[in-house]
Amino acid sequence: MILTQILQPSCVKVPLEGKDKNSAITELVEMLDKNGLLIDKNVVLEAVLTREKTRSTGIGSGIAIPHGKCKGSVNW
């Protein structure tokens, strides 16, 4: 799977309203849910926040690609 094949402009938000990591991640998960890409928003949010506790998904310069494994999203 190539990120550009699943990343949709409607799921990108700049700037984010959230001022801390958890609120920014929550905001992004809510965007995915609003765009009909999630089966269970709460399962996805928990998976992403759990993954973030293990190791940051930040890639530098204020950019991150929050992610996690779960069965709460639509299969791509």
C-alpha cells in the first residue's frame, strides 16, 4: 500500500486546531470518521493513541503520520 493511494485531500487539515498531541490526533480521527472511512472511531482513536505511547509517529518539522493497527477502519 502506498500512502498517496489512500491519503485523501479531504482528510488533511492544516493547521490543526488541537494544541497538544492527543487533541490533534483526536481531530484527525474525527476527520476520517466524518469522511466515512471508519467503522468504529473509538477503536481507531484508541489504537492510534496506544501506538503513539509506544513510539512517536512524528517525522520532523512538525509533521507526523499518526497510525495504529485495529479493526475499526474501512479496508483499503
